Amino acid sequence: MEDIQLLETIERYLSGEMSSEETIQFELTRKNNSEIDQMVVEHKLFLHQMEAYAQRKIVQQTAQQTFNHLLAEGEWSPLELDLPKYKVIQLWTKYKKTFAIAASFGGFIAIITSLIVMYLSPSLNGTQLLQLSKAVEVIKKNQQVQGHLLNEVKSKVPENAKLISGGSGFLIDIKGFIITNAHVLKGDGAIVIDSKGQELNAKIIYSDINNDLALLKIEDKDYVQPKNIPYAIRHKISDL
Amino acid sequence: MIQISINTLKAELNEQALLKGLAQNDSKAVETLYKGHFAMIQHFVENNNGCFDDARDIFQEAMIALYEKVQLDSFVLTCQIKTYLFSICKHLWLKRLHQLGKYSSPLSTHEESISVETDMGIFEKKEAAFAIMDRALNSLGEPCKSLLEGYYINKKGMQELANQFGYTNADNTKNQKYKCLLRLKKLFFAQYNIGD
């Protein structure tokens, strides 16, 4: 409470609200009490700072209001920047020197490395190289023979089976039904080869020797059902 | 010849009137300054790694610096307002770029500028004091902050403040104001050094 009263007195004194009598008395108190004197000095400084703060705050407000008002009226328009591009340019200008140093250092390292490799690698003479290429040739030939054997194994024709007849047929259903001539089927099984050369196992479902027609069905795990057969089949009596 | 000198005189008088207006916080003067010079600063900042909002902040700060300078008793402006504002903005923007670590190449500009180092030194001190007061006021909390702002910034009377805040009378308001003031002074002087 005392603090507050003292502060009030000081503020009245500093703002000149005191009567001349009161002022003389207070100045006497100030002279005799250094603590109060110090408080007056301090408060004077504070009020000065407060006034500066107040003035500046008011100017700031005026500036802000004026700016917003003019901006709303379309006095200026912010420059639209292509931000990502802008960033890249910024990065480039910022790290230009770093890039240059890094690049030249990288080039230097590359040259040194190749020089070291050249220096350290053993030199080969002609005969050694010849031997090496011959060995590679032998390996290549072996591989070709093996590849050939592998192709033979892959065929779906049983090894001891004899191909007794052959003919052509066509797919009538995506499930793998094939129509062909009955006379081309001379056994109880069949191998179908599609247009791409893939071999598939097929079963004879029905064969009509009178009309010389037979129905085959592909039964093979490798058979991939097409989405549709590449031609249309219509119910119509043919007219020769 | 005579015509030219009259025109220069006219322009000079205009500038003087403008500065007087700024010193009195006249919004017409502030508007004239914005209309006359902001576009130049916008152009400058946007061409030197900044955006529109940066230009807005920088220009406002420069205008306050000019205001502070006009307030001084020893005030003399030795160049055009345009040149002065631009020089301050350039100084402030360089500093900002430096703080952000963005500055690498010389600023691109064709505007002439003067050295504002001395003025800026004074301005920065004032700005520091302003920031301390601002922080102190903001950490007071309500209603202390608004009460003191009402009294010291908006210069309202005790009775008006009593009505605004709902105190029963002016004396109670005054008492409350001094309580708040004690707290504010403590906060302010904890950070403010007279020697600085």
C-alpha cells in the first residue's frame, strides 16, 4: 500500500499535478531521502520510455491501417513467384561456389584413381591373352551344347512316342476346345502347338468319323486362356 | 532557371510538410509516403530474395525510423525522403538477409542511397527498449495490460477507464492502475539497462 502511495506521489510530482507548496515539500523529502530520490529518477526514466513506447505504438497502428487500406484498394499487388523454381535458383546462387569446388575435387579424384589403377594393374603378354580367349571359346561351346539339350528336354512329346499324323484345327472356345478333322487323329492323345510355337497337351473329347470332325480339349497347366477367340462363330448354314 | 528553382523549392516545402505530418501521426501524410515510395521498396525487396510481406515489414520499420528521427530536436534531413527511406530499407534488408544466412551477392538496385549507420545505431537502441516494454506489457496479463495501455497509450481518464473496465469508481481504478504499474516496472527494469 505504501509503495502505491509513493508511486502516486512521484507520478503527480513528475507530471506537474502538485501545487507549488506540495512540490517544495516533496523536493525537500527527495533531498533528504536518497532512496526516494532514486525512485523519482527511475520513474522519470520509466515514464519517458513509456511515452516513447506509446508514440511508436500509435504510429505503428496508423501505418498498419493505412497500408491495409491501400492494399485493399489495390494500390499494390504482391509479385506472384514460381516458388519451386525460385527455390532452385536460390539454392544455386547460394551453393554455386560449393558446387564448383565439389565438381573439381571429384574430377581430380577420378584422374588420380585411374592413374593408380593403371600403375598397379599387372601387364599381360600376348600369349596369356590368347590362352584366355581360347578357354573362353571352349566354355562358350559347352554352354551352347547344354542349351540345346535343355531345349530338347522341354518338349512335351514323350520321348518314345512317334508322330503318326498331323493337321490343323482352330479354337472354338476360350476354355481350350478345338475343332479339327477326325482323320488327322490316329491315337488317343494329341499335342497342340499354338501360333507362337508353344506345345500343349490335349485330349480327344469326341470324334465323328462320318463327318470327319473331332473335338479336342487342351488340358495343360501352361495353357493361358485368351480373353476371347480372335474370330466370331455364327449359326448359319454355309452356302458353297 | 527561375522556374526550376521555384519547383525545387516547392518540392522541398512539400517534403517538409510531409515530415511535419508524419511527426504528428497524420494518416494523410502516412498515406502519401506509402503511395509515393512503397512500390520502390517492394520492387527492391522482391528482387533481392524477399517477398511482399517482407517489404511491408521493412517499409513500416523504415517509416518508424523516419518518425523517430523527425521527433529529435536535432533533426535535419540532408536528402530527399525517398533516398532516406530507401537507405534505411536497404540497411534493414541487408541485416535481415544476413540473419537468415541468405545474403551472398551484392544487392541488385539502381537507387541511390546514403549511409545511415549512425541513425540506425540510435534507432536500434530505441527499438530494443520498445521490445522490452512490449514484452513486459504482454506478460502482465489482463486487465493490467489493457488498463495501462488505456491510460498511457490512449490517454484515457480514470473515470473513463472505470466505466470501461467496470470498476465502481475512479479511485479504485487508480489504485488498480498503480498496482499494475508496480508490476510492469519490475518486469521492465529486470531487462532494461540504463547504460545500454
